[in-house]
Amino acid sequence: MSKEFNLAGKDWFTEQEAAFYCCVSASQFAHHYEELGITPRRFMGRKLYSREELSAIISRSNPWHTRTAADRQSLLDAIERGRKEANAAARHAKKLAQGGTIGGPSAPYRNLTAERLRPYKPRKKAGP
């Protein structure tokens, strides 16, 4: 469970508060702050981050995914492939339900049946 922070009126944040301000976990923030160019300041033994700097980094970040026509087409193609696969699976299940077999005599699973290989024998003896 995450801790709630009151950031109103603060210009400098601890690492936990900075992570909360950026809406990420503390470990994610600690792992990535250097590669984003965020520079912490040391003040009285505390590692502090500027609200302005964090806000600027967030503002400069890439926008969320924008879809192009090619992206939309690839998404539609994936949906169509999924429909085809679902229809093929339904046809396969229908054929099996009607007593059909999968493939011919050379099908890879022709020897698989739903029966036991040997009779069931309980390992524990019945109690008194």
C-alpha cells in the first residue's frame, strides 16, 4: 500500500515524495532519475528534488501513444487473425464433438485417448 504525501506548498521533495509527485514507485524513481537528467541536491544530509525540475521533465516527456493509419491497420489485422483462429478452434471443437478425428491416420495425436493406461489402485488403505 502506498503512503499518501501532502505536497501542497512544498518546492523541494524527498526521494519518496518526488516519486509520489511523478506517479511512480520509489524504486522506479531511484533507478531512472539519473538517466532522465534529474539532479538531486544535498541539504542538511537530505537528498532533495526540485518541484520545478520534476515538472519540467514531465512536460518534456514523450506524449502517450498516438496511433497512425499503419498502426490502426496492423491492429485490425491482428483482430482479424484472432477471429480466424477462434473460428478454426470452434470448427475443430465441433468436429470432435461430432465424433470426428483430428487429421488422418498419420495425425501426430492419433494414439491419444481419454482412457486410463492402467486401472486406478488407491495407495492408502481405507481407515477403520
